[in-house]
Amino acid sequence: MTSVTRRQFNSIIGVGAASMVVPPSLLGQSKPRVVVVGGGAGGATAARYLAKDSDGQLDVTLIEDSDTYTSCFYSNLYLGGFRTFNSITHSFGTLASAYGITLKKGRAVDIERESKMVVMADGSTIGYDLLVLSPGIELQYDSVPGYSEEDSQIAPHAWQAGKQTEILHQKLNELENGQDIVMVAPPNPYRCPPGPYERASMMAHFLSNKGYTDSTIYILDPKDKFSKQSLFSAGWEHYYPGMIEWYSPDIHGGILSVDAKAGIVETDFDTFEGALLNIIPAQKAGAIARTAGLADENGFCPIMADSMRSIVDENIFVIGDASIAGDMPKSAFSANSQAKVAAMTIRGQLLSSRVFPAKYNNTCWSLIALNDGVKVGASYAPSDDGTITATSKFVSQGNEDATVRQQTYEESISWYSSIVSDMFG
């Protein structure tokens, strides 16, 4: 039996005082078990950092339903012709071969919190000592009247990357000059705040490169303003005059119905017709988070600002799009940053390693046209009121010259390579 001194025991209690969890190794279990659900920017990063920084002392399992990961971030550049589909699709293989992470393919559908078990779709269970939940978003199809998951095969949302990205790309390529696009943007909060507007930019870039300047992209927005609005608006006027029209709810009056088969979006103001409809519904935390009772009445998961630990369950950490992360937007950069804080906290609790004060960062880059990149971002820290709060902010300026904009774009490409490496090794 393992002997534990009074000092060691007090140290253990000090590190995990909030949860009062004794490391499983002191209870005769060979290694503490950490399970990560979801292999995106949050989950893959968390799994990798848990494994590589614990020097083999943690048993890390990553549950993921797909063989590969296609990033939603930078999928707009695929639509615009700046990237290939293969360049935004990545393998999980190195996580297993280089870091010893156990990859479990399948869909996690529930959590038995009292017994600390993740329940899989096939009925099997996977036990954990601590759990990292990074399930991303679930689309609320019925938030757009007349729209359904079945309709997304005709009027794609492409807000969960992979097959949907390919459908939208194909439909964009099939357009002829003079045929229009109607986009319904999502309400707050949602994944990647500048995303719909970068997408409109990339669609306009693609069409204008083909000489299809008679086509119009209508954006029907439930919001009265959006991220980087002045930058996008100036870019649209400069590069794509007359091709992109943005309608706030004050103008369109609300979405009354969508007929995906007919290509019609009816609003209180007018009826919009498009050969391509891009409908992006409202969003909530991935289903497993809500099924397990970790979400609040708004559908997202409250967390502790200093650790990303669930306020509902001390043995679960919720990171990425599913979490309520204060001032932090729902982005890949945010998820990656949150994953590192969660992984550090878990190592401290289970292995008594040093835990530093939580610090978070985010940058969101957007491409408006060839070599014209803009960005917005901030640094964050836990505040006295228990939320994650911005401590400094920055945003591209409207009067920047072409050299600065090109440097911003090149910076974004370098970051994509960096985060992929940070996620998968």
C-alpha cells in the first residue's frame, strides 16, 4: 500500500480543495484517468497538453466521433479559393503515436456524473477521474422558421465543418452570373462572431473572380451590429461594389419563413430569392453538455473563470464554444487558450504540479479580399466578480495601408499552422 505523509496529504488537499479529490494513484489506481470529449481546437489541445506535460503520469483518453477533423475556422478561405479542403482537414493519429493518448472513436451521448462515467452511443461506458468536455455547438434548426436539419442538405449552414463545408462549396461553384445568395446570419451568442461576414467576403471574391458581378449576396441579420462591421463594410464597398447587401432587423423586420426547396426567405420587409441559401441557425452547447445538466437556461455551460471548471460539477471542465467564458468570444483561439488553463489545473490537482494564475488570449483574423486581412482580439483574466474579463483589446484600423493588411493576412496563415501543430503535434 502507498504510504502518504501528513505533508503530502495536506498538499493534496490544498491543490484540490474545491473538489476534495485524492489522486487515484494514492488509492491504488495505477494512473489518474482524464477523459476528453471532443477533438476540436479545445479538446485536442487539452488532450495533448495533458499527455505531453504529465510525462506519462496521466491516462488520457480522447473521445471523437470522426476519423479526421475539418476546421470550421479557415473554411471560408476554402470557399474563396485560398485553401484546399485537404489543407483544413487533419488526422488524430499523432496524438496516439507521439503522446500515448488513447483514441476512442464514437459518440459520447451522456455523463453519469455520480459514478463518473461517459456513456457512449453504443451503450458502453468510459470511466474518468476528471473529465474535459469540449463538445462544440449544436445548431437550433427551429430557430429559423421553416428550416430543418433535412433542409441543410439543400440550404447548407456549413457552421459545423466537413460535409456541410463541401456542400456549400459545391453549390457556390454551381452558381451562374446573376444568381443571388441569401444568407441568414445567427443571433448572439454563436461560434466565430466575424465568420458570416468573412464568408460573404469570400463568396463575393469567388464570384467576382469569375466575372459574376451581377450576382448579389443578401445578409439578413437578427443583430443590429456585428464584429468588425466598419472594416467589412468599407472592404465590401471597395472590392465588391453592389454585390453585398446587409439588412439589420430594423430593415427586414424579422424572418417569417424559409423555403429551402424554392430558395426563398420571406421577411416582414420583402421576399428574398436565391439560387443558394446559406442559413445559419441559433446555437447552444453540444447536446451531451445539456443532457448531463451542465448548461444553464440559455443552453451554454457556466464555468469558474480561474480554471474552466464547471460550476455545476467540480469533476468536469467545459471549454470552447460550449462554455460561458465571459468576454471571450466563441473561437478556435479562445478554445485553445482555455484548454491550456484547464490542462494546467488538472495536472495540478492530480499530480501536484504548479498551477499559475489563469491568463487567456484570443485573436480573430478575417480575410476581406486578396492580401487584405483584418483582426480583432484581446487578453483576458479572471475578474473579482468571477467572470473572464478583457484586460486589453486591439482591432485593425480602417486607415491601414496595403502592407499592413498583407502582413495581417500572412500572420493569420502562420497562426493556422501553429494552432494545428498545437492541437495535433
